[in-house]
Amino acid sequence: MRTDEKVIKEVTGIQAADIEAALDPVEADGVYRDSRQCAALALLSGATKLLLSPPTPRPKKG
Amino acid sequence: MEQSGTSTRLQAAVQDLASGVVSALRGGDHAHVVPPAGTDGEAGDLALAAVRVLGADALLPGLLSRTPPDPAELAVFRKAVEAYPPRADAAPTVRWSHWAMARTLRRADPSSAEPPDEPDTAWLDDATWQFVTHQLAVLAPLALPGEDCAVSRLAAGRPVDVARGFVRAVRRRDWRQAAGAGRWLTLLPGVPDSVGLEAGLDFVELMGGQDPLVALQVQAARRMRTGARV
Amino acid sequence: MTAPADAHRTAGTLRTAAGDALAWADSRRADFALGEDALAADGEVDRSWKPLGELAQVCATVTRLTGPADPLHARARGLLDFAWQETREGELFLRLQRLEPFATYPLEVYAALASAGLRHPAFEQAAAVVARTRGWRLTEQDPTRRLGVLRAEERCGIHRFGQAPPELPQTWLGGLPEPWTFGRDAGYALTHVVFHLSDWGRDASALPPDLVAYLGDWLPPWLDTCLEAGLWDLGGELLAVAAIVARTTGEDIPGSDWGRLLEARGPSGEVPLDDRDLDDIAAGPGSDGDRYFLHHYHSTLMAAFAAVLAGARPAERPGAGRRPGGQGAPA
């Protein structure tokens, strides 16, 4: 069958290009997870933020 | 980017091979890191290609422990060197990787041919510290005690840059790059102490060590830190 | 990268960026204004006193590092006067202290204005009385914040004789940690240690040499990864730290890092806090002005602060003539 032929060709077909790609990889994308924060438990923050620390974006109440 | 089926299988074979190197570096058996020759057909092709991709590190355990290489292992290694020479337009890392294999072959078996002339390092002349570190990490098999080639000399001239690249790689969770850079840092003079390399290697292993290619670099770095020479 | 023409162009670009950022802040005076709940028991201090204090802090440094004829100087001076008027020339600090005598933020905000010469002697006297208590001195705070309070006390003439500040070694930066352990919170802590030690960039030489060397080594990967992650606010703070360090080492401006930060700016030169919710917020400055302000004001002030510090280096005597012929034309 044509499909089988194709699979076999893929299995055996290690090309120089595959090897060269493996030997010259592009850099992986950076993975960041810096955004989550958990305030100290049971400590009120509010007015205790560092001067010139980042603001907490949230809409004003009412 | 989606990988082709071939490329996925090749990566898997490289990982298997790397696992063997890791256990050998950890002090286990190292006689059968490289699969025996004589496997024909697709399995043999794949195994041979995997040796070419893993490169000189396929023989690293024997080299570091100064154990004479297993003749069958050496034969496969030699076959990989001969079967996959770099093409004329190959990337510098491909050429250097091949050169490193030829050099290692010569070390393991002095009756082998002289390695070809060294490729140059012009592609790194004005490179940023980010790019230098990435390329050096890809060429981590060249990070060996006492190695003297253009790439190792270039690395020796940029210890702070490689250390910055290590920090960047850890921040980006690129454990392979971090491990490769960490291996270089064990060898380079002039790395700032504040980088905390020993803890850094432990951390990279903790976070990325399930990948044999990461574990291999970390183990190699540790062996070299304890004074192993080639 | 280091060619004189490039450096000149970068300096010009940074000047323009600082001008745009301060102009944006100037156009948002209504958002910086204290409002009626500034003294209210349930008033949100982070929405009132904090932004005003930050505006004053940045402008105090800008006026110090620019000459009186410089438009940046005039803009910053105008904003300082505005901030001072908002506090009714310091009177509100006194009233705030009566309401919350052991809160440290009134003193911290006041110190920013005092560093620009705007002072209220009665408040300073009142603050000194409270600061003599053991309770005030034992206020529990993060070491980095503690350092800031100590600096604010000194600015207001309150000295803890015979007590060397023990806070520095307890901070993340003071311990010279492995640089790959850097993260967002550590980043904000370290930038503030540098700001406090260097008196907000006005005295870069006060940074201990081991910190300068450490920062010189590791700022590049921190900057690179923060900017890649779209942490524009922290990126701006790190660029300010880099500029402060460079005032002592004479290093080049990290031009490519600056380029990435400036790329992230909004239509009027304002810088977003980070990339989160940006599509939402950036639906337009007019659509939800308050939210837009809160997502931009701090990072924009930081960008102005960092750009002025970068343009003013290497360290010179305050008010001395700057960069002859180097006043970049508007880009």
C-alpha cells in the first residue's frame, strides 16, 4: 500500500538534514512564570507597600 | 515547529544513547554505551545517526576514566564519523561537532587518522553573550579539561559572558542550554564566584535532569570539577 | 553598538523618551491628585499617597540631574510644586501623622519632597518625637523597606546614633545571592536597595564596590529576561539601576535593552506595567482612564527616571554643565 510505503520511507529516511538540524538547534523559547504572587498569610498589606513598588492594577470601587 | 517523524525518532535515539552515557558517568557500566555494530537496516541507521548527533560525548565516560575503549564501540563511533561528514555549507556547530568526534577518535585510538584542520570561530567574533552561550552549549562536547582548540580559547576569553548566559538560560528554563553552559563554566578561568556554580548545577539537574541530555552535561561537569582529565 | 554616533543617537532618544514620559505624567495630574479620601480612614493609600510620592521621588532626581535651563528640569520642577501643593505645602503630613502616628509611609513620601527642598519643619519635629520610641524603631518591615525608612529618617534629620544600618546584609542583594535565583520579587527588592543606597541615583558613589561589581556582572541577564518576559516596569527599574551603576563604572548604555523597553510604549510615550491584560486596558486611554493610569503611571515614571539617569552619566557634580554638544535633538 502506498501509505505503508510512505511510512517505511520515513522510518529509514534519516537525512543529513535531520542530523544537521539536531546539531544546529535554534534556541528554545523562554518560559516565564514570574507573575503570580501570594501575600504573606494573614498579614494586611494595603498601606504597607514599598514606595515606588509596582501598583496593583484594579478598578476603583463604586 | 512540528518535527518530522524521522526527527522525533532520531531525538529519541539520542536520548537513549545519552542515558547510557549518564549511567556510565555515574560509575556504572560503560562498555555498552554505543550500540554494537552490525545492526543493519533502519535500526542501525538510526543508532549511527544518534551517535553522530551525541557526538564526541558518546565516548566521554571511557575518556574521563581512562579506560581503553571497547573495540566494537570504537568501530561504531568511527563509522559515524565517516558516514556523516559535514556538508560544504554546514553550520559551524555541525563542523565543530564533527571535528570534535574526529579528535576524540584519534585520542581513543591513536592509529586513527589525524583530525582535519580546525574550523574557524569567525561566526562568534562579534556575537552577543546570549548567542555565544547558546552556541557553546550546543558545542558542550568540546568542554573538556585540557582541551585546546579555537572554540575553547574563545570560551576562555569570555567567562563572564558565559556565566551571564547560564543565568539567562536558567531564567528561561532552558535546561539544556544551562547544563551545557554550566559544563563550560567548570573549566573557564575568571568566572565570578557569585554565580554559585555548584548549587547551580544541582538546581539545573533538579529542574531538568529527567532529560538525559541535561543530566549528561551536569554529570560531565561534576566529573570534571573533581579533577578528571582527558 | 559603542560607536560614538550610536551613543549620541541613544542619548538623544533617551532624552526624548524622558521628555515624553514626564509630559504624559504631567497630562495626568488629575490622577496623581490626592483626592478627598486622602485622609479618610478607608482611603486607599496605594491609590493616593503612593503615586504622588513616586511622582515626587522621580522628579526630585530629575531636577537634581538636569540644569535649570533644561526643559526636563522645568517640567519636573513644575510637577514637584504640584505635588507639594497637593499636600498643602506639607500640612497634610502633619494631619496624617495625627491620624496614624506609627505609619511609616507619611515620612517616606515626605522625604521624597524634602529631598527636593520642600520642607515642613513642624512635621519634621513631630516625626522626630515618634521616631524616638522603641516601638517606631522596632517596626517590622522587609529589610529593603526598612532601609528606605532609615533613609527617609536621615533625610528628615532623624539620626539613630551609633547604629550602623544592619539592613543591607539582610536584603536579597546585600547577600550577593546566586544570580540565577533572580525573580520578579527579588528584582523589585534589589532595585530599591540600590535606589536607597544611592539616594535615588543622586549619589552613585555610595554603592559599595562589591555591589557595583556584582550588579555589573548580572544586570545584563536580568534585564534581558525581564524584557523578554514583558516585565516592562521591572525592566525600567533595572535600567535605572544599570544607569546608576554606570555612573560609577562608565559603562555604555545598554542600547538594545532600551530599544525593547521603548518599543513597548503607548501612543503618548507611556510605558505599560507588563503585558498582562494589555489588550484589555489598551482598548484606549479614554475608555477606562483610571485603570489605564494605574497600569501605566509607575512604569512611565520609572522610564523617565532611568532615562534621565542614563543621560546624566557619568557622575558629575550636581548642576554642572552636561555633555557639551550632546543635547540630542528631538527624534
